Amino acid sequence: MRGSDILTIAGKQFRSRLFVGTGKYPDFAIMEKALAASGTEMVTVAVRRVNLDRTQESLLDYIDLKKYTLLPNTAGCYTADDAVKYARLAREVGMSNWVKLEVIGDQRTLFPDNEELLKATKILVKDGFVVLPYTNDDPVFAKKLEDAGAAAVMPLGAPIGSGLGIRNPHTIAIILQNARVPVIVDAGVGTTSDASIAMEMGADGVLMNTAIAGAKDPVKMAEAMRKAIEAGRLAYEAGRIPKKAYASASTTMEGMIE
Amino acid sequence: MEIRLNGKTREVADGMTVSQLLDELKLQALRVAVQVNTDIVKRERYAEVALRSGDTVEILTFMSGG
């Protein structure tokens, strides 16, 4: 990790460009270790009914709030009204005004409902929230969200939990070219190369959950993802060579025996 | 009186405030959000908002999620 490479979202600085979800780990202890291995500084959480049986462990017992910023999501919301309500509940729980805004349009694909997403973004921005909307990989719509005041846009690489990687790199590239706010690729990562590809293209960060939590060894995968994100970022900054159809020799012909 | 708490019926003392309910549930120390019927009750109003019979109360917190 290099100190000079800082990602800034809504005035908040991040040295890690990897954002990690807290769902689906085998247990909280593994999650805690995986989060540490990932090097992440911001983790997503959901807002749900409290467990009234206090003998059970709580997620927050395993998240050091001095190390991690919480990013509450509105997962499971299918309308703008619902998402706005959950964002406000999250603000009340967390006393922070950041939200990963999800408004889902379809149960099987978990693709966003753009119309409702834009509506919710406008309401929450007006209400003082820092809104990070999870959106389609649609350059026109990403721009609309940005114009509506989103602090970052988070296009999906592929459906949530699918592990299919970056399905439409060219549309993500267009989003990156046009955006004036940070672009976080959210969802779809299956393994390290997917994360690297997003970062090599110039994505400002990647948000993932299942790729780490669902791996056979989540802690090892978390470390792998940290390295993939850093490698991809460095390669982007270094500037890759252009692709060519023919070879160009790395070794000079000069000095060969005549 | 009876209230509906997180989807289940619960018997509580008449006129119980949100603050007293959180005490009874041993949730005071936890980060939660409280919604009574359709309104979010702000933290600073927990002690003054009294519940009424039949109220629907939701107490939420952060749970695992992506």
C-alpha cells in the first residue's frame, strides 16, 4: 500500500480501494480475520430487526469501528420509498449519513430498478445523505445519478453473488471516462483477476462480498483480493502497453555473430 | 397493554416509553433505530415517547450484508 495513492469520496479519504461486505461468512470470527486481511477501511452492513435474544453474538462485536467505516446498505428494498426509509433507519443506527443505495427491480437477477433508484437518490441527497448508488453498467444512467448528486457511482460488474466477473468492460470503461465522481465496481467479482481487471481499467475501487465470504478460505482470498486491487491500481497508474497483432522483439539483433 | 414488537405480540406496562422498552430488552447499549408505527423515533426522544396499546414497534440494528 502506498501512502500517496488516496481515494477520496465526499471528502473522506481511503488508502484501500477495496470495500468489503459483511454477509455470508462461515462465522463472525472468520469475517473479522478476512476483513483484516483485505486491508479494507469501509465495510457494508444491512439494517435488520435486532435479535431480541441477547445471548446471541452481534455483528458489531466483531467490527472495530476505529478501523472500519460502516457503509449501511438498503438491500432488499424494491421501491424508492422503502430504500429511503431504510437509509433513514441506518442513519439513526449508525449516526452516519453514508448509504450504499440499492433499489432492486428483479428478484432473480437483483438488477437495480433505475427509475426508483434515481428517485431515491434525489430524495436522499436533498436530505443530506452521502449516496453511493448500486447501478447497472449503463453510462447514461451513471451520469444521471452523478447529476442527481451521487457521491460515487457503483456499476455492477455482473449480478450480485454471480462471480461472473466484469461482463461489459467496454461500458464500464465509458462510465469511467465520463464520470466526475469516483466509480466503484460493485458486485460480480469471482476471483482476483476480475478485481484486477476493474482496477487496471481505472476503476476507483471495487466492492465485493461473496467472492471473499464464499471462498473455501475467506481469509486467504481476502489477502489475495487486497493484492489484486493493489496490483491492478499500480498497473493502471503505470500505463499498460498497447495491444498489437505482431511480435516486437525484446532482445536486439545487434551483436549477433555474422 | 399489548404492542407488536418486531413482528411479534408483546405485553408491556401501560404507558411504557421507548427508553423503558429498550431498558427492559437490555438494548440500551446497542446501536439501534426505533420505528413506532410509521415514524422513526430519534434517539433524543426515547425518554419522552410513550407507547400506546396496539402500536407497531420495530427495533433495528446493523446485521451482516453486502
